[in-house]
Amino acid sequence: MKIYAPFAGIVHYHVATGDVITTGQKLASVEATKLEAAVIAPGPGVVAELSVADFGDVVGGQPLVELADSSEPATLVGEGK
């Protein structure tokens, strides 16, 4: 499942690749002038990929995080290389 930026700004991650997350956990925040929005996990899973560098610029609708199903073994991006 991919999680997207709510609007343009700077992303700051609160998780790392491989982290097991729970429903409602804060994955990241996106900041713009006088505005900050938390990016919350809609369900449990494992962080498979962070799509942008921490403190990187994003546009609204850009992928931020990819979550893998926690009930299945996750193949992390870059694993096995």
C-alpha cells in the first residue's frame, strides 16, 4: 500500500525501512509555510520503502511511504543486492 503526501512541502519521516507499524502510527509529517500535517498509517504493516529523502521536497499526491502486509514476509527495497 502506498501512502501519499497530502500537499506540497518538506517531508520528515518518523519511521525507517523495515519498521513494523501499527494502525494510527505517525509515519511522517509534511510541513509547508505555517502548516504541518501528520501522515498516519491507515493499517498495520511493515515499512517497505521511503520514497523521498528525509527533509526532501514533495508535491501533493507524491508517494512517501510504501507499506507491505505484516502477515507476509516483506521484500525490502534494495534487499539481496
